[in-house]
Amino acid sequence: MTKFSIPPGREQFYKRIGICIIAAITLFVIFHGASSSSDSIGSTRFTSDVSVSVKGKNGYKYRRIDYPKYTGPKEKATFVTLARNSDLYSLVESIKAVEDRFNHKFQYDWVFLNDAEFSDEFKNVTSNLISGKTKYGVVPHEHWSFPPWIDQDKAAKVRDEMREKKIIYGDSISYRHMCRFESGFFYRHPLLDEYDWYWRVEPDIKLHCDIDYDIFKFMADNGKKYGFTISIHEYMDTIPTLWDTTKEFLKLHPEFLNKNSMLDFVSDDEGESYNSCHFWSNFEIASLNFWRGPAYTAYFDFLDKNGGFFYERWGDAPVHSIAAALFLDRNEIHHFGDLGYFHAPFHQCPLDESLRLQNKCACDPKHDFTWNAFSCGVKYYNVNHLKKPKGWEALV
């Protein structure tokens, strides 16, 4: 082995060079390690010190992190929740899920509606959880009561019959008011007048994945008007005449049927009958202007005068779904397969492993309901000629 030797009289020179090299490497490591780190998809994430020191009531010092206010472009959008004061602590977890996974980044507003005044406790708790503005409104009496054309005795008889048949919510008056309100009145409340988009949130839901993009901007930028996570078959005993009533409406207003509608999602025989497929409306991200438009306004008014919300038990989910499928272009409807969503008893969880890891999803893909036989997910993908994720067949 060749022996390296320092020429006589040059020891101090080489020592200084060595010290300089070590110092340069040390500074590079310190600076590089403190300013950035690579994430799982190869991008660089820069950090900055946004913490402040505060003193607690107990005398201890705490280092608190303040998140910056979002200053980018936003849509005129809000979350909407219909709830009662008694729903508060089952709603708290839903709010935290939405805030932690999405809204703390964008700080969208949140509108709460109730058929009675909200309590101070409800307002204080929810407003302190939400990063955007919170607004609280009361549903007008005429939107949460029997309209004058309803035969009360006939409606009561139907409720008795449904109770005997053990149809879920079949004997409930308040559930019928809720379905009618969500079908045709929530978007007419004055607190929503300033908005173009909404995201419906209910108690006891979960978001399994981080959402790192503005979901309302996504809808607007991509020409979407209705977004859903879970689709399912309706309990037909609750809506025996809904489709026949819809066909009567279309005979009167054929101009409202979109030339590129998604009729083949809700009917297997070109509109003769309803196959019971609908979007589960406990999660909706949609255009308020679609509901405000002439097609849906005329459709809801026609259904309302027919009385099926009280003489049967028409739900807002099939009403919204049929309207979206018939009046919108099929390309204006979007399945959010990347969010990860739960409403008892069903989960939606991305099957793509890289997507789950990237979005920090906390769900088991084996529980994804999208491809279940009772779901209408396969139907939706088939009629729209969409590519299904790898491994979907194992969940059918």
C-alpha cells in the first residue's frame, strides 16, 4: 500500500484545508436538514418557524403552533349541517374530521340549520372547532310542517302501516320533514344565498384520508356539479310511486331531460322502471345553482304537490340522485374515490395503496363498500366507462 506523507513544512497548510472542508460539510448538513425534507412522492417540503411561546394559567410555558391564514383563490362555498342541539357531541367528531383532514387548510365557512334555536353551548363549541366563519339559522315553519294540501288522516294511516311493516323511520313525522327539507328547501335558506357550492356534513361521519386540494375549486375547475362517495340501493317500500311520478313530470317537461343524461344509472330498461340506485346524500358536494335552477325547482314542486314525502316516505337521496342523473350531463357527476369516508355502516376506502399512503388514509381497503353487490358503484363505473381500480373484483 502506498504511504501518503506530508512534505516537511506543509503540515499547518494541510491542517487548515482539512478544517475548512469539515466546517463546510457541517454547515451544509445543518442547513439542509433544517430547511427541507423529502416526502414520499419525491417533492421537497419547506418548513418555517410559526410557533409562539405562551404562558399557561398554570404558570408553564408552551410552544404553540399558529397555522397561516389561507390567501389563495377560493370558491363561494360552505359546509351545511342540519342538526339539533342534542346532536352536538356526535357532530363534534364529524367537524374535527373535516377540519383536520381538509378545512384547516382552506378555512371555508360552515352553516348550521335547526328547526329550533341553537343553544349557546352548541354555538360556542362548534365555532371554536371551525377555522372559517360559522352561521346559525332556524328552518322556517313552512319548511318543517305539513303543507296545506296534505290529507292528515291519510298520512297518519300510512305511518301506521309502515310501522306494522317495520320499515325504518316509517312512522316518523320528523324524518319526513327532514327529507322534504333536504330535498327542496335547504338551499333556499337565506344563510346560503351568498354561496355557489356546499358540502353536506352529518353527525358521526369520518374522513379517512387527507384532502390536500381545494375540493370546491376541483368541482368548479372541472365542470362538476354533483359529487358523491357512496352509492347504494334504496328501500323500494319507501318510494313505491316516486318513479311513476317522475315519469309523469318528464311527460310534462321533456325539455329538462339532458341529452347526455345518466338515465342508464337509475334505470335498466331505458326509463320504464327505477332500479333503486342512488347516491347516499349524507355526503354531497354540489352546486347550489343546480338546485336553484328551473329544472330542479319544477321537479321538486311537482313531487311536493304529489304528497309522496308524507303519503309514502320519499327520501332526499333518491330525489336528489334521480334529478342529478336526469337533468345533468353525466360528465358533471363525480365519484370521489380518493377521500375515504364513513357513515354507519359503510366505508369508502381507496384501493390504490400509493394513494392511501400519500393521503395518510386510516382505513382498511377490504372494507370499501364501493364494489359491494348492494352498492351501485360497479353500475356507475360501467355506464360511464370508467376504469376500475386494481383489485376491485375481490370486493364484489
